[in-house]
Amino acid sequence: MTNLEIMLKYVSEHNSFYRISEMQEDLTLEKRPIIDRFTVQKLKKKILSEEYLGLNSRNLITLITSGSSGQPLRVYWDVKDYYKSMVCLWRRRYLYYGISPTSTVLNFNYNLYNNVSTSDSLRYYQRKNILSVNKASLSNEKAMHELVVLLNDMNIDWIYVQPSILERILNYYLRHKIEFPKVKYIETAGEVLSEKLRNNILYYTGITVTNMYGSEEMNGIAIECPYGNMHVLSENVIVECAENDCVTQTGKGSAIITNLHNRAMPFIRYNQGDVISLSEMRMCQCGFCDQMITNIEGRERTAVTIAGKILDTTIITEVVESVNNLLEYPIYLYNFVYLLSDQKLIGYIKLEELYKKWERTVSQELNKEFKKRGYSGLNIEINYNDAKIDYNKKQSMFIVR
Amino acid sequence: MNENKIKLILIDILSALFPDCGFDKDILEFADLMDDLGMDSITFISIIVKIEEIFGIIVPDDMLLMENFRSVKDIVLIVEHEIEGKHVEENS
């Protein structure tokens, strides 16, 4: 049986959401419905496979994704399946670029790392070969300087970074006329990589950036080979595209992705929220024959500078995640708008039904979290009027007007 | 490739991955990778990608469990099995 058939057989036997009686024997994707983040958010734990319901966090890895969509989602993985899924991506990294999990890496995430005394300082954590930096803490010059000092002391093999953070770091190095660290490899993920940034990195550092397309729901979806082709990681996912409810294996449309490993929280024909162009399978000079993703359109990243500090989707995502973690996930959807004329940040928040009466508490905590990060002078208004929520998920959850 | 050669290559890989483990190469083959060497997800995946590249094999998904990689002997058996399977496929 193929990995897809194994997964579809598993969900038809062990997952009440995916168990569709007329499809019990059907081990193909053809007639299966597309699901999206709204569906998965509403289902909550009902999408978990039966053997994983009630299991504690020791057996499950929990990843939180929100990014630029403004729709927080917790993704659960069985530890064993998570490793199987990660191996698919690491195989290519090692074969193409000689990078292994033990290579020294600088990466960026939302982990809080409270190892600092002021809100302006860099928050980071170093363990063995990994230097992890809280990306929201890179919002000012002082933190950037601290990062430069850290990188001078370490011998980093590779950097795993979002394009907007990479651009910020490059600009800092150029502005202060400092030599960029000599790393073997830079991999970008999480946002659209512009040709301008790619070319700038190559011009100023000599390093060719590799783009990886992935998500917390799927792990690695596709990765660029040394010849610049973005190969679908077919050992990990099946990628299709949909336009006007018509799903095809090639063409342009919404990325519809099926993960072949996650049994705990299966994603079968999941609309990832990005628009892609997908080719048929073809042989590449790198030696692999795969489908290629030839274009990805994601949401634009917006940022504004307020009193020397950058405010962007990373800060807002971290603030909302902090409040959600503290109060057990009251925030269901959010959009933020910064009005330049009024110098005011307006947050449009939709709360879970259970937390409908928590508006004052949520507002207080959101304000506290912004203040903790040094935005104490920021004029913030939180609006719980559902009608104001932007459900058009084609645009970023943070806009500057 | 015979079992002994696989074992020697594997011991070299493990020595490089666990440089401060306190085990000499000649007794590494008797160590439990999880309990004695502290194998974690990082070193586990590193072992996988390195043995796949060096021996020219793909470890099947159902074998990708840390419990299957607890000792040099366990890994040698997996490598031998996949090399053999590859030869059978090439000759058929």
C-alpha cells in the first residue's frame, strides 16, 4: 500500500471526522471534501483520531500556528509521526546542502525566553548546537546589536529564518558596515521570499538563499534544490491545487495539502491558505523526480515603526499567543489595524463562545503584553464587534492605514 | 558490504555524533544509544540521514522509531536488510 492509502485506511478506521461511510473502501483523495482552518478551529479536538483523545502532552507534540492569518490553531502530532515527517525534510537538507540536525543553527521563533531585564533586550536561548531567538524581540537597535555580538562568538553553520527578519538583519549589518556572518546555508520559510531579498543576500554576502515551504500543520511541504527548483516532499505530503471548487494535480490555485504521517490530527485535503502554481512530476538535474511548486503567493507582511520600535505581525502574533496561553485560548480570530492619522492600534477580536464575557480581562491582558514589550505609549483600542472582523483571509491580519 | 564493515562505519558515525559520551570506540558497540548516550530527536534524525547517504538506502517509515535504533547491532541489522532489499530490487 502507498503512504496515502495507509493514511486514508487509518482515518477511515480511527477518526470519526474523516470516517465517511460511503468512502470506507475508497483509498483515493478524489471524492474527499476540502477542509480549511475555520473547519479545523471549530472542530477543536473532534478532529483528533480516537486513540489520541484524552492523551496528555507527553505523548503529543503541540505546535501553535497563526502567523499572518489571525486564526490561532493548535496542531497535535504523535512524537513518532513527527519524527517521520521531519526526516523527509532533513533528508533533502542533508543531501542537497550537507546540513544535518547537529549542524549549528540560528533560528527564530515565538518562544518567550525570559532571560532579559529590559523590554528592549534580545530574548534568546542556547542549547547544544541551537541558538533560538525570539523574533518579536528583534524590534529595536539594541536587540539587533546583541544578536551581532552573539553571532560573533558562535560559529553558526546555517540560519533558519523568515524573510522579513532576514531583511531586517541584513539591513542592520549593512547600515553599521559590519561583515555578515560566514554561514554555509540560509533557509527561509514562513513568508514569501522576494527576488529582491534573495538577490540582495547573494550580492552582499555571497550566500544563495534556499526557500522552504512548510507549515505547523504539515512540516515540510517543498524545498528548493541547488538548481533552484522547489520540489514537493512527496514522502511527506500530497499537494493539489483548487480553483473554484475544482481540484487538480497541476495548475494554479489554493494549495490543498494532505499530510501522510500525522495520525493524531490528520490533515486530509487541507486548504493551507496560500495560492500556488504546481507543475506535473518532472526530473530535475538534482536527481529527484518530483512535482514542483513554481510560485507561491502568500500574505503580505506589514510593519510600522513607533518611537524607534517596529510593530509588525510577529509582535502582534506573540502578544495574542501570550494572552491565549495565559487565559486558555479565548481569542478565536483577530485582525489589527494601525491608523497612521490617529496613531492608534485597533484590534478586532472574536472571542470563543465560552469567553464572551471576558472582554475586559482580554483587553487588559493584551494591553499588558504590549506594554511588557516596550509599547507602553501605544494607543490601543480593542473592538469585539464581530461584524468588524475581516473574514477575507487573503489579506494579512495586520494592516497599516 | 559485510556486517563488520557496516559496524565500523557506524561506530565512526556515532563517535562523531556523541563526542563527549565517555565511551571509547571499542565499547560503543555495546552502548544503549538512548540510555547511555542520551540519543534525542536531533541525534536520531542525524543518524538516519547519515546512514541513508553513506549506505545508499532509505529507512522505511515503519522503522523510523527511536526504539529501533537503540544499539549498534539494531542499526546494523536495519542497514543490512535495506542493502539486501536494494540488491534484490536491482537484480530483478
